[in-house]
Amino acid sequence: MDGEKPIYIQIAEWLEKEIIDGTLKAHDKMHSQYQLAELFNINPATAGKGLTILLDAELIYKKRGLGTFVAADAREKLLAKRKDRTLRRLIHELLDEARLLGIEDEALFEFIQTERKERS
């Protein structure tokens, strides 16, 4: 946990990451708010607020008496959200920095390709 964001948002983002990386798959049972509270040593109501964010976004659903589960299209929704929001923000920052440093588009593209190869 970091102090920058409210804990319930950090819980929601952690669960989103679990869905994106495949740790939690479509129709898998989610951690309960009490399990999350114990895992992160937080108040169950705070954990519940994190789950509510995912419920409101229709990334998870409840089955009465059984618990909360990952929605069938949760991963696809999250990938689209991340591509649209996160990548767009990072690209804007990268382009602004490149412009500040006087780096032309072609040189920036080559730098990205080199970095991608090194990380493969």
C-alpha cells in the first residue's frame, strides 16, 4: 500500500491487476471483503469499497449466498480501459519529454524498438 491513493482504490487496482494478469479468470470466485481485510490488515468496510468499484464497473458480479465472481468480459474491459487511459497518458508524457529533449520522432521510435528487443 502506498500513501498516494485511498486504500480502497488500491484494493480495486490490485484486483484489476489480478484479473489482467490471469491470476483471476472469468467466473473465478473473488476474495471476500473479509478475506481482503485480513490479507491487507484493513477494515472490512474499506475492502468492501474496493469491491464496490469493480461491481459498479461490472467487472465482478454477485451470486446470492455464494460470493462474488469475475465477470466473463472483465479482462477485456480492463485491457481496453488500460490501453485507452494508461497508454495514452504515458505516450503524451513520452512525447512531451522527447520534444523537450529535442528528440525527433524517428529517433524516439528507434529507441522504443531497441528497448522492446532488450526486454523480450
